[in-house]
Amino acid sequence: MKYYIATDHAGIDTKDFTKSLLEKKGYEVVDLSPKTKDRVDYPDFAKKVAKSVLEDKGSLGVLICGTGIGMSLTANKFDGIRAALCNDIYSASMAKAHNDANILCFGARIVGEGVIESIIDTWCKSEFEGGRHANRIAKINNSVDNC
Ligand code: RB5
């Protein structure tokens, strides 16, 4: 399993911590973040991860910004991306189990390292349940007009 990860300036240290958690679990992690803490625009980095996840079938993404909101809003503009804002453990579980999310987003200014570790553990262990949820994902994919 390959992960594409990126942050903006607000989450550089958090991104390094998260990247190391994923690597310790044996995942390959491609880091598309800015190289410095200079101010950048989060949409530019959300776009890089969203495009990479779409092009590399079966890969997943992690996007971090101050709140996780800007990253998730941007990533969800890409058809086929289901970016879930998970600043808590229950959301991280449901994002996979019910929403088949392919990008995990959270806020570096909201969650600390302990919670991030639990979010990553939960996200990595959770699997899409399919069934009735698959029908709902199909409706997302077919645009809101079909809901
Ligand atoms: C940057 O200050 C901040 O706006 C950004 O990291 C993010 O929280 C936006 O949603």
C-alpha cells in the first residue's frame, strides 16, 4: 500500500510525525509537501495528493493543514476522491467503514500526537463494509442529481 501525503506550512512537523507512523507500519509514503515552513496555499498541495491518488490505483492519501478543512474541501473537488476530515478516532473508523474514504484529512492545530497516533491506527485497521454503503458511494459518484 502506498500513501501520498502533503501538508501546508501549518502542519510540517505534524506531517513528519504522521509520515513516520505510516512508515513504521510498513507503508511506502510519498511526501508531496513543501520543503520549508514558508507560507503556501493549501489547495496547491491538496491537488498534488488528489491527482496522485487518482492516478495510482489502490493508493491512499493523507492531507494536513491547520484545521484539515481547506485540504478536504479542495481534495473533494476531484471526481473519485472521497476526502474525509477526521479530527477524532470515531470519524477515522467510519470514514473507511461507511464512506470508503481514500484521503484522510486532519488539522495540525486541532489534534495532538497522541490523538493522531490513534487516528492513524484506526484508519489503517478499518475497512470498507460495502453492502448498503456501496450503493451510497455509487450515488456520490453519480453526482447529487441521482440521490
Ligand atoms: C493556514 O493559516 C490555514 O488557513 C490552513 O492551514 C488551513 O487550516 C485551512 O483550511
